[in-house]
Amino acid sequence: MTRSARELGWTGEASPRLPVELELYSRRFRLSKQEGRIIYEGPDLHSIGRKLGAIQLQPETSQTWKRARGVELFATEAEVKKELVLITGSHHYLAFWIEGGDTKELRQLPFVYLLDEARFLPREEAFLQPPDALPYVARWNANCVQCHSVAGRPGQSEGVDKEGNFWERYDSSVAEQGIACEACHGPGQKHAQNMRSPLSRRQARRESHSVDVYLPDASSGVHGSETCGQCHSYFVPKNADEWWASGFSKSYRPGDPLEASRFVIAPDNSASPLGSEALDDGAAQALTLLSAHQQSLFWEDGSMIVGGREFNGLRLSPCFTQGRGEQQLGCTSCHSLHQGDPDGQIDPKKQGNTMCTQCHSDLPADHSRHRPDNAASLCTSCHMPRTSYALLQGLASHRIGSPALDFTSPPNACVLCHVDRDRSWFERELGAFGVTGTPTKAQTQELPLAAELSLTQNAAERAIYAFALGTEEALTTAGSKVSQRLLPILMEDPYAAVRLIAERSLKKVKIYQQLAPQSAKPELSLERELADKLRGMRDDSPIVISE
């Protein structure tokens, strides 16, 4: 799989400068250009990856012991010289993949490159994981091939040799690297042949349709959204053995029902698998394993915590389940793969509240109770708040709903904006909207609710608050003084990702303070003793979100 630096895209201003020497776990990792190729020199990542898997399976051992053994592997593993053959990522950070020699197994360099900040960061700091987590060396063939390529086939085989040692090999293949045309439109050979004719091209343009390919647009109904859901969902394949051998090439093509090939997970079926009779033994085991990690996957109301899994939320939303025909909300109702900003892929014709008001046309003008010029006046601010986590930021939840009096799990949309208000204010204001229920019990009455929750909740919620405190919605609604006081405390969080998000948000706060007039609102009075008391109440349940 030899590829030149140019073929890898290692050109232009966004690419890291080479040579570069990085250090982690008392070991050096070097990348350099040699005869037009990118060469990796450092510990054998393939050997380390396999040994880390064995450590993870060690019974009755503490996470501290496992981490120590994992770190030790990096310090003692033999030095190798191999080629870097694949780079993934384009919007936020780059990930780098090292060849496996006599097999097609690719292992990830334990660093990512942050594009906005033009710097390398250890991978374990770019994802949400406890400080005592076992180091991890990702394998492209098992983790990424299914979505970040066209017709990805893991090609996995395994067995036991004569000495009783377990072996595992990969003969992976793809139709095309990256998320290319056929990933969404299905096989395109016949289409390409037809479009060689000028007459066919003219007819297709005149009739505003394409020929011999699947179009996941608004007219394609549920299956159009399921085309996006083939990757943007949390699932297990229904036939795990077939998937490890040939991927989904035999069981799914765009436009097919998603349920024929995979089991989309929800909180009510991950612990007690509904429909498990349709799963083979490998898929059922994977589903059972995932049930032990629900706190890292779902908020208590069933919303998805992990970003990039939007179909899980959409399929539980009333606008999807109750809509019919043109009034059924789907992915292409708001998103366009070929228009607008590639980052969010929002159709430029469907910005603002347009998509919501075409159905919800009978709402009073003052429904949001926010000024029209306030960023929080958008329908999505309240009904699709940024309570999913990925890419070191909060992302819009696609479980469309309304704020509730339970201020946690997921974080309440109102609290994420009105970070300067106390609990009684929220109870009063939400009550005026007709919201009923039992509010979450307060730990303290003398602080804004956001201050309490950002310090006492689990790592996923702390990450969401660290991001929210630097958003335009929070700063224009509540001013900067609460954020300015809380973010330095969150920069001391035990989770590296929370610290980094808080650091980024504090930079946004300082820019806001330079550009906006200073608010007359009082500063947050939060003494170190009270802050430490709240952190002593912190939910330290282990949260792992690797996206």
C-alpha cells in the first residue's frame, strides 16, 4: 500500500511540517519524508496493539494496574521503521495510519494533529476518557473501514497455531478510499456508462434527476435517512461473522432497509436486546458488551451522548416518527451533502427557523421568549441543544424535544445558555411555559445552576458545559463573568479533553470581552473552598467517548 506524500495529501499549509519528533510514555515517535514517502520510526504499534488487547482482557485487575502495564509496553517495545500509508480527517484533526508489513492491518499513530491550532496532541487527550484508562492503538481495519471508505471489507481471519497461540490477520479491501459517491448513491457503473452520452446528460438535467443511482433526497422517505444512518448511527451488524469477512457489501446498499443488515441500538434494547433472535452469536455478544457502557452512550431520556450518531436521535423524534410524506423530517430536510459549509452540511436554503416553521406555522411570534437578534432565539437552541459530544465540542442533539425540569442527563438547554441564573429562576421560567415535573435536587442555593452542574456531574456533562460556557448563545445571554470564573476551574479537570475544551472556551471569552461592551452583571462569587466542595461531589463514573 505504498503511497507518496502527495497522494496522502501531505501538501499545503494545513499539513504538519516534517520531520517531527514526538514523545509519549517515555518513548519517541518520528515522522519524516524519505524519497517522497512518509516514514514512521518508533515502537512497533502493531505489536503493542495486540498486547494491549490481551491486557484489557485480564480478569480481576485494576485500571491502574492495566494502565501501568500498557504504558510499560511503549517503553520496552522494539523499534521499527514503517511507512505511513493513510491519513484520515479533514475538518478538525488528522489521524495517521502505519502499515502492517506482511498484512494489510493499519494501526494509528497515538497522536492527532489539530488543524485549527496546528499542533500535535496525544490521541488519548483528544478523546474523552478517564486519566487511568488503558492506552489504545486504534486499528483501521476494525474501527474505520465500515464508514470511511466505499464497500469496506475487513477481511479478518483468525485461528490458533500449533503452539496454541492465537493469531489474527486482515486482508482488507475497499472499492474506494474516503466517503465517495457510491457510499450514498450505490453502485455507479451503469450510471457512468449512461452519462457518457451527451443526450443522456441533457435529459437528466432537463428532468432534474439522475439515472441508475439511488438519490437519498426528501422524496426517498425513511430509507433516505437510513442511507445516512448506515454510518451516522450506533449499531451492531446482525451477522457479525459475515461482516468481519466481507463488511456490508452482501447485506446492504443505499436505499435498502437498514434493519436488514444491522441492529440500531437504543437504551431500551442494549441492556435487554429486543429482536436478538435476528443476531448471530458474535453480534449478540457485541450488543451485550455495549450494555455495560450505557452511561457513555445515552443520556437518561434516551438521547445519544456520542456525536456523529444522529440517526439514533432522529428515529426517536416526533418529527420523524409522526411525520408523513413531505412533512416527515429526515436528514435531507436540513442537510445537503453538496451545498453549504462542508463542516455542518446545512443546506443554505434551509438556515434559521425555516425548516421548523413550514410545519409549525401556528406558533405565536413570541413563542421563544427571546429577542429575534439573540442567537438563542433559533428553534434548534431549545429543541436541539448541543448535548451530544464529539470532536472536543458540543454538537446538536438530533433527539428533538423540549427542555424539562430534570436539569441533568441530558444537560438542560436553558441552563446551557442562561449560565448566570439560579435554580429557582429556571423553575419559575419553565413553569411559565407549562413545563411540569420534579426538578433535580440542588446541592447549593447560592450559585448559578450552571456553576454547580459543571463541577459536580460526570465527565460527559462537564465537557458539554466547558464548551457551552464559550458559545455565542451563553455569552450574549449571560455575559462573560460566570464563564470567566468557571472555565479556569474546569481547566483543572481530571479528564484531559475537558481541560482542553475549557481552555479553548476561555480564549473565546477573552475575544468576546474585547469586542463586546462589559456587562453590568455581578461577577460570580465562587471561593476556592466552595469550588473544592463541589468537586468533591463530582460524579467520577468512568466515561469513554472515542467517537
